[in-house]
Amino acid sequence: MKNLIKKVALSVVVMLCLILSLSNDRIKLYAGEVLTKENVVEPKLNVTEISLVTESQFNLKVYNLTENQKVLFKSSDDSIVSVSKSGKLSALKVGEATVTVTLKDKTAKEDTVFKCNVYVGPPAISIRITLSEVTLEVGKRKTLQAILKPNTTAETAIFTSVDPDIVAVSTSGRMLAKKVGTTYIISKIANGKYDICTVNVVEATEKSTDKATEKNE
């Protein structure tokens, strides 16, 4: 009876977390290092390489433009990735393309050219966290890995913690054990499917007690 109550309680908590994650629209349909305006000092693209899921969009931007500069965008294959005059990328079908960004300046002798390599992949249809249960000491860190299928997907899973006071986790799966207790890490993809890893946090000792249980295929 106790096990049944525990399972029901866990199901309720998981559903609440999934609803919150959906409302925050946290599922990433792209992957790549994105620069922000604050960390560049000369004209530069916000990304030079990116993976997009089919039917998703991404805004390609050039930071630190002057009044004399005009930006032109062109895709090497509009059937895979189209690009608008403002730099909005639209992933149309699986494949690879290069978006050329030409910076024209009336005061410069030559144009400045940037390139962004774009890979378009299918959305993920299933997800599995490689570990079913982890035991960590307070203060220890560990990164969880999620396997998505198909393996050609451009999608990345998002990780959340049921109780961040016990275990904090980044969206990419990097955990930090904060206090003694048990909680659950949820990894989810855009179609709503998810997987769960149980995390037990114990007091720190001189000899490490970190343990991990792998999931069966």
C-alpha cells in the first residue's frame, strides 16, 4: 500500500513539473553556442554553427552594426533552410546548408562576409536517461546523459529537478547535490515524452559514496 501511495505521489509531482516546463516553453529545438550582444565588441554573428529541428526557426543576428552598414542574408539551399531579409532562419527539411551573411559598408573598401553552417535534423521521438538512480554526497556534481532517438535528431533534451533544494540541475543535465534527501530529475523532449532518474543525496564523508545505477536497454 505504501509503495502504491509513493508511486501515485511521484506521478502527480512529475505531471506538475511537466506542465510547468511546457508553460515556460523550455524545450530547445536548436543546438549551438549563441553569442549575446554584451560579449562582443565588433561586428559578429550570434552563431556560426547551429542545429535546427525541422519546422523550427532561429533569428540570425549581427551585433555591433554602425549606421553605414547593411546586412544581406543568403542560404546556399533554400529548400533546406530559408532565410528572411531580417535573418530569420526557417528549417524546412533534413539536410545541411550554409547561410552567408554579407556586411556592406559604404566607408569600407571590401565587404565583410560571415558564414553560418546549419544542420537540420528530425525531431526526437523517444528519450532515455542512461542512469536510473544516482547517489551523491552533499556538494558533489554529476552530469546526466540522455539518449534521444533517432540519433540524427537536432533536438536537445531539457533537464529539471523536482526539488532544486535537494539537487539543482542545469537544463543540460549538470547536477549539484545541495542537501540530504531524495528527489527526481526529469529529462523531457518537445513531444512530451520524458524519463526520470532518482537521486539520493547523503552526507559527505572522507571516502566517496557516489553510486550510479545504469538502466537496461
